[in-house]
Amino acid sequence: METQQMNWSALKDEAVSFVKTAATRIVDVERESLHIDTKEDADDLVTDKDIEIQRLMTDQIRKFYPTHRIVGEEGDHDDVHNDDTITWIIDPIDGTTNFVHQSMNYCVSVGIYQRGIGYVGIVYDVKSEEWFTAVRGLGAYMNGKRLPKRASVPFEQAILGFNARWLVGKADESLKQGFQTIVRDVRAVRSYGSAALESAYVAAGRLDGYMSLRLSPWDFAAAKVLLEETGCECVKVDGSPISIEDQSTYLAAVPNVSQEFLSRLQ
Ligand code: IPD
Ligand code: CA
Ligand code: CA
Ligand code: CA
């Protein structure tokens, strides 16, 4: 069976080298003019560079691993299926709005899955040159230093990653009231604009939770492995398990913070 033969740690090293190549190219293209388009709405940006970087990564993966499946945000892509095929789930630039407007706080995200289980997670912050990496069962690392398991954090001292748009958007009123209670009860709320980075920050102890009402598999595939390796929870906002096959609501948090968060949404 492929899982038993697969050396996930070696595959992680290979994936890191692909991400390095992508990041080098991103630094280069930042000096070029961007062609900016919109997707579902006027604030949902995509650039020609997102597409170019995904193609670069896809070409590399296909060359070395022709039997693997690749799922990425941009352009034509397969869906994720929880089957035997080793599946790379990539977001070439997570935080495109930051890439366009701020030139910081964006990352490359790569998760490698088989049968719905995440084995490799890589989140690379291109500007701060921070690597967040994990291999299932072998721990999570930040710039080569092992990240400890997250300990409980009193909810009133928790720092949450939270996009304020969820307070005014289409969500039903009782959910929005629950969010207001949460924002009131925690110590502080931050919004960095990259789901993958914010989730990696939960694993690394910079945030104690991160929530979104809509994320796609490429937004959280890599970070989910980091979170699992640091003892964090990764669930939907109704507390049910997240599937890597679907777009869904998302809560990544230290377990006691997750429980406190969910209890305020009842
Ligand atoms: C987006 C970012 C953003 C999150 C959005 C994502 P993109 O990804 O992660 O923080 O709020 O839901 O779509 O489009 O920049 O790759
Ligand atoms: Ca996007
Ligand atoms: Ca994304
Ligand atoms: Ca993206």
C-alpha cells in the first residue's frame, strides 16, 4: 500500500524545495506590474501572478510525481477526493489582497493528503521568510524549531484571528450575536488577511484561535496538519469535523478556546 511505502518526511523536503522555487519567483514578480482581476465579488482579487505561481508549482509536482493529484485554487483543478491517490492541495498565494495592497502577510500553502488524512503541511510567509512545516506524527516546526503542544489559555486572555466582515455579513442574527459576545469576551482580535498564516499562528502560539465562515480546502489543508501536530482543534463552527473535500465554516483553536467559542454560539 502506498501509505506504508511513502516517506512523508522526504516528500515534505521535496515540497519545501518546490515552495522555495515558487517564493523566489514571487519575490521577482513583485517588481513587475500586476494584472488584477476580480472573482466572485469586487473585493475578491486574483492576479496573473497567482495563476503563474500555481502553474510553476503544478509543473514541478507533475514532473516528479506524475501519479499524484493536484488541487489548487487557480484555474482548472481536480476536486479533493478522500481516496488512495496522494493529493497536493495548494494555494500559490494565500492573502492575495495583502499581496496586491501591502506586499506583506501573504504565503504559499501546500498540504499533502491521502484518504482524507493530512501528512504534510507547509505554510511559508514569503516576506518574513518564516517556514511553518509539519509531518503527521513527527511534529510541527517553525524555522526548524519544534513547536510545543499548545496549552490551555483562559478565554478572557485569548487572542483571536477574526475577520470583522463576519459581524456585518449574511450570517444569521443569532450567529452574529454569538460572534459579538466572543469579540467582547476575549482579550483581543486580530485580522491578518491570510487564513493559512492565521491558522499557522494558532499552531505557533501567536493566536489562540482563528475563525472563518467560508474557507476552501486550499486555504486550510496545510495548516490543518500544523494544528493537529500541536494539539489544536480544527472543526466547523457547529463543532462537527471538517472534511478536506469541502468548502466549509472553520474554527482552528486551542481545545479549551474552541469549546468556549462554540458554547457562545449555542
Ligand atoms: C483568502 C484569504 C483570506 C480569507 C479568504 C480567503 P486568497 O484567500 O485566506 O484571509 O478570509 O476567505 O479566500 O484568496 O487570498 O487565497
Ligand atoms: Ca483567492
Ligand atoms: Ca486562500
Ligand atoms: Ca490564493
